Amino acid sequence: MFDKENYRNNIDSHPLFQKGNEILEMVIQITDLIPETEDHLNTIKRIMLEDALVLTSKVAGAEGGDLYDLRMECAALIRKAARNLMVQNHTLEMFGFEHTEYFDIVRKLIDEYRLLFIDWVAGFDKWNYIVDDWGLFNPPGIGPFDGENSSL
């Protein structure tokens, strides 16, 4: 039986989840400096907040799913979101945001997150999987047409 409280405690104490929350909080603080009247900057703000939320929500999803293919899919989405955040200061600067120097803090936190991420992904159980029919997130040596346990 699924123990929701135990799952929540495990996620809340997970180092990658905690670092993701730290990044989210910093992104919130920085984007709160964006004037509400700046339409372009507010669009970027929404994108940045979405990317920052991915850093925690997909860790929670991967930990809850526990299957290699699902965890790798979450990991790929996390990587994409983190990389997007790493370069958003350029977009903010392009649209006239005055406080891009604060974004160096986010970049430093993302680099710390990246190191935790590498260890996290290395710990995935490659043999706890369902065949990914699309062929992207199968364990090494497993193809999209292997086995009868395909997802489609």
C-alpha cells in the first residue's frame, strides 16, 4: 500500500529536491523584481518559474515512479529546464531587466544542482523498467521492440 506521508517525507529530504527548492526560491526573489508593466519580461518570468518548478516536480515524479524509463524521462526534462534557466539572464538582459547580476546566484545554484543530479541519475536501477516503445529511455542494450512489456 502506498504510504503518502512516508513518500512526502522522503521527497522533502531528498538533496536534489531541496536544491531545486532553493533554486525556485531564488528565481522567485529575482523575478519579483520585474515590474508588472513589462509584458515581455513577465512572459520570461512565467517561463523561468515553470522551469524552476520542473526541478522539484520531476524529481518527485521520478522517485514516485521508480521505473528506469520514467526516471530517465523525468531526468531529461529536468536537464532541459535547468539548461533553460542557465541562459535566461541573457533574455532578461535583452529585454532591459536591470538586475541581471543576481542571476549569477541562480547559475551557481544550478551548477550545484547539476552535481547532485549526476549522482542521482547514476543510482537509477537500470533493470527496473518497462520497454520504451519510442526507444529513448530504455536501459543500455534494450531496444524499443524488445520484450512483451511495451507501454503501447
